[in-house]
Amino acid sequence: MFTIDEHTIQDAIDFRRILHRYPELSTEEFETSKRIQEKLTEYGIPFKTGFAGTGILGIIEGEQSGKIIGIRADIDALPMKEISGVEYVSENEGVMHSCGHDAHTSMLLHAGKVLNDNKKDLKGTILLIFQPAEELSPTGGSKAMMEDGVFDEYEPEMLLAQHVWPDLEVGKFGVMAGPIMGNSDKFKIIIKGSGGHASMPHSTVDALITGNQVVNALQTLVSRNANPMEPAVLTVGRFEAGTKHNVIAETAELEGTIRTQSDGTKTLMKKRFFEVVENVVTSMGAECEIIFDDGYPATVNDDHWASELRKSIVNLYGETAVPSLQPSLAGEDFARFLQKYPGVYYWLGTSVGEGQKPLHNPAFRLNEDAFKYGITAMVNMAVDTLNSLAKEE
């Protein structure tokens, strides 16, 4: 069992605060990438760059022969003004690490330092994967990293990824086999009616009213089409129409997302979405354009490695550290890595307690007491995984 000294933990917290103060949006993580590279150089960890633009691959080769595994951290931030009130608040206007990627990056870096300092005990190679553009759905950065050859020289047997989870208290982990995150598709509907004077609706085709009917009808996709035992959510998050109080709207725009867990439900929801929107709009005498983006696939954990990961955490912190939890329908770009390689995506409890805001909230904060758990678990899971693979040889 590897323990992490307080100095390393504090260094990780300090570096996370630097990243938090200077967040960068997807595909623009130039300074973030530079800072990561400087740390890897400081820690004596070889690395390669140029994957998906700003992505980095750190390489820790153990002194004992064995297999290759990888651990991923995402490095990008979100476009929002921070109101968290922390002393290291974002200095990049309109950009914030409100999804914890700063913590993911720093914890992986410092776990890498510990692993690199103990290369003599490693039975194989550990890849540190720093991925850009995780928030850029449906494009993402994982597919681009693989297309750029991130695993051409070092191909992993399995992959791990850790994500902070504000619904879990510090010291708890979310580990499960099968789906843990959902399919995350998004849509945009442009309704084209015929505007006119508010007093003469009979001579118009009201795009706003048509949009209202579309919103109402879309709610039946989940309630009357999806199997109630298969998770599904449809949300219209933006609806814009009209220009003035006495003008009937010529056009309307709606944007939203469909979240599902199974591919079968995703296929059904997408099919019914087009049918419902097109038929409702036609019945109202309007026309529409639909833009549908297939987003990230569901994040599906490998059964064997989820079980092994759970054993590692239980060995460290006991059975109570891994409570039984339900999957989430949030989207995650790590899913595309898992379509190519078996692995596990898991949650790290980071709740601050009362007043905790969710991920992607401008007031989001995380509990830095979780760093010792996150780094310790990451290091020991990597070592346990290599040892387990060595036994299979």
C-alpha cells in the first residue's frame, strides 16, 4: 500500500489553485498544457505532446516488465463567470473550472510524481493522459487524441479516469460496473412561420405558438415512448421567439438535449423526436429545420475492472467508502476511450457540505480535503492493476 505525504498533497492543492485561477476553454488550453509540461519535466516524467492540439501523454516505465495502463485527466474549463467566492477565483473573465478539471489534472500529475518516484516497484508502464476539449460536445478531445496516435507506441490494456462528485462526501467513491454516465445528444429546432400584426393572427403562422406546441409534445417522448425502466431525459433549455409585444413571431428557435443510458432507448428517442417535431410543426402550418448532434456515447465500465477497482478502494478505506449509487445521465468524453479499451470511470467525493452547488454552476466549489483520497486511490489502483495484469501473464 502506498501512502502520500502531506507535502505532495499540499503541492497538488497549490497547483490546482493555479489552474483554477487561469482556466482556459476547450481547444484553447495552451497555458494549461505548458504548465503541465513544466511539472512533468520537474518530476522527471518523459512525455509526448501534440495530441488534439494541447493534449499530453506522460510515460512512466516501471523497472519491472509488465503491461501498459493509462489514467486520464481532462484539462479544459467552461464559459461562465465565476461567483464561487474562493480566494483563487478565475482571473480569465467569463471562464471557470466549474467541473473540477483543474483538480483532475493536478491529482493525476501528483499521482504520477509518486508513481515515478517508485518506478522500481512498478510491473509495467503507466500512461498519464491529459485530455483537452472534454467539454466540447459532441466533438470532444478523446477521439482526436486517438486519431493523432496517442496510443500508437504505448497501447494500454485498460484505462482509468477519476471525476470529482459534489453529491458524495469526502472519503467516498462512486464505482459501478456497466453504464455510469449517459448518451448526451443535443438538438436545435428552427421554426419558420409567417409573422404579422398581433391584432391579426388569422393572417399569420405564429412561430411562438408552434414552438409551445413542440415543447409540450416533446414531453411525451419520455412519458409515453421510453420504457420506464430505461432512464431517459429530454430538456428544452433555450426558447427564443418574437421581437416586440405587438408582432407575431416569424421565427422561433429551441435548443435542448436528450439523455439516455441504453443505445436502444437513444435510437427510439431520436426517431420519435424527428417524427413528433416535424408532424407538430406541419400541423400548425409552419416549417422547421432540425439540427441533431449525436453527442458522447454512454460511459460503460468494464465489469472485471470495476470489481478490481472496488477491491483497491476497500483495501484502502473499507467497505463504507464505496456506497451503492445510481448512474448519472451526464455526458462524458471518456466514453470514447472506453469504446476502444476496457476500463473504469469513477467518482471521487468532494462535497463541501451545506451550500454545495452542482457541477457546471458558477458558484461551484469542491472540498480540497478530497485530494489525499483521490491521489492515494489513484496511485494504489494503478499499482494494483499492473500487479493484477502481471499475474495473468
